[in-house]
Amino acid sequence: MPDISSNKPYRIGRSRTGLGLFATKPIKKGTRIIRYFGRLLDCNKEKDDAVENKYLFHLTNRWTIDGSARENTARYINHSCRPNAESDVRPIKRRVYIRAIKNIAPGEEINYDYGTDYFKEYLKPIGCLCTACEKKRKKKRAEAKAEKQRLKAKAEKKARKATEKLAKEAEKQARKAREKAEQARKHAGRKPFNGAHWDGHGAFDVRAAGSGISPRASRGQRSERRVLA
Ligand SMILES: [Zn+2]
């Protein structure tokens, strides 16, 4: 096992995407954390070239490391689009190390960027689950939710305004109707009143209309009675 020391600063643990590698001690930026190792595949050999798994690390056009063996603890390191480590590739020596590019605190998951090819082939189709992408998705979801709420509020405001407009319109119509009725009543009430003045029997006529016994009570007088009552 090509561990850096027996005093490993990491352990395999449960991560959001399955298993992952976690720091157990502070790891300083620039530190080689672990070597990514495995059988060397020569793509010029048909048998080697036919090997297909998720742990192939391309060194050069010819050489690839098959890191699928369980002993290759580095294979547990998950991809991140915002990693705290990187792969340090030594093509001539045909070696790969994972090196911290940030100070990593105990408990933190160690990640490196698997690269565009891997991302396109394996991660993009299912959606990258790294913290950075998860955060991005969360933000997008929150934004979408806020936008939805904004649109809902807007629609509600519009509906409220429409209702208010309708209510105002109805009120206006009612007022108009009231005014019209008032006018009609005034108009109707004016005739006998004026008439009473003209013929000098206004008071009697109104009272008689009020008693309801006067055969002379006209429509207008009945109207007047209602106003007096
Ligand atoms: Zn990602």
C-alpha cells in the first residue's frame, strides 16, 4: 500500500453519494494526501483497451491507471466541481497523487475534480451531486420558488384590483341608480306639492293622503306621504 504514512490523515466514510474519503486530521494546502494507483493499462493492447470501468485514470494517450481495485483507497474520493484537492499527474513516472489545494479540516470530505470527460460521461446525465452543484441547485430552487411566489402575488394583486374595480363600478352604478330614484321621487313629489300651493289645499290634501281615505289622493300625494313618514 502506497499510503503516505501509517498515520493516515483520512478515513473512508459515508458521504451523500455513497462512500467518500474524509479528513481525520488537518491537511495543509499542498500536501500529497494519497496516491491513486492500480494496474497500468496499455491502450495498444486490445485486452487493456477493452477494460471499462469508472476508475480509469488516463495518464497519457497510451497509459491508463485502472484504479478499480479495492486497495486503491483514493478511488473513494468523490468528484467535486469546487474541490479541496487535485490530481497531481506524473505521466513519466506513471503515477498520480491527490494533493490538497486548500487547507482541509478534520471531518471534511476530500474531493477533486474528475475532469470534463468524466463529468460529461458519468455525472452530467444523472446530475452532479457535489456540494457546489447541490448548492447551486438549492439556490435555483429557491429562486424558482421566489419567482413563483412573486408571480402568485402579482396575480393576486391583479385579481384584487379587478375585484376592487368591479366593486367600484357596482357602487357607481348603485349610486347612479339611487340618484336617479331620488331624482324621480323629487320630480314626482314636486307636482302635487306645487299643485297644493296653486290650489290652496295642499295641507288638507297631504293629510288626507296620509289617512288613506281621500279619493282625491293622487300618486304624487302618496309619494309625498312616504317622505313625511
Ligand atoms: Zn458538481
